[in-house]
Amino acid sequence: MTIIEKHGAVSIWFGNVKDEHELDNYVDLTYDEDGDSIASAFYEDFHIDLVEIDEDFIEKAVLEEPSDNPSVLLEGCSYEETIIPKVIQHIKLHKSYNAVMMIYHFAYKGDVRASGAFDYIISTSYE
């Protein structure tokens, strides 16, 4: 299992997409005729088990301009006053991104660190 449910944790990915539609297609779940969820490419790429994810705790955004500054990338996210200082303390980005994907109440423990246009950045506490 690549994700562990953990209250107070957030896992963060940064990536590059051309627009919100591309991000939605990459991340959003779809459903079959029985109402069962079908994993998107994001979950397949990072080997995330859908049973462990609650869609209500996913936050994603596309920025107008790419940045290599975590403060800029995470500006406006939930719990930003707690998350941004923790990310800055532990992460130095070596390239620019224009998209953010966050899953709250989960700590990603998978082996996949990069896939396609997205890189896993960190799991940290938002409390």
C-alpha cells in the first residue's frame, strides 16, 4: 500500500500542465455504470490505492505562472500558514512547476517519486 491514512498529514505533488482541464483529467476519478470509481492516471502512476483516498480531502490548482518557490506554489492552500514553513524547511526545488496536487489525511509512502509531469514533493503535518 502506497498511502497510509493519517489524520493531520498532507501529501504534496508539484507538476506541469497546460491548463486546469489537463490537471482534472490527470487527477479526477471517473465512475463506471455501477458507480464504482475508476483510478485516474495520477493514482496509477503513483500506485495509490483508491480505497485509501477520500475525494473530499483533495486540493489541486494550476498557477498562471510557473515557480520554483514552494511559498508561491502553495499560496492560498488550506492550512498554508502551517504547511508552507514546513515545506520550505525541508524542500529545495530545482525546477519550476505550475500545478499543485494535495491529499489531506494521508502520508504517501510509495516508491514512485516522479511520473509524467508530476513529482512527489513531501508528506508533512498541517496541524
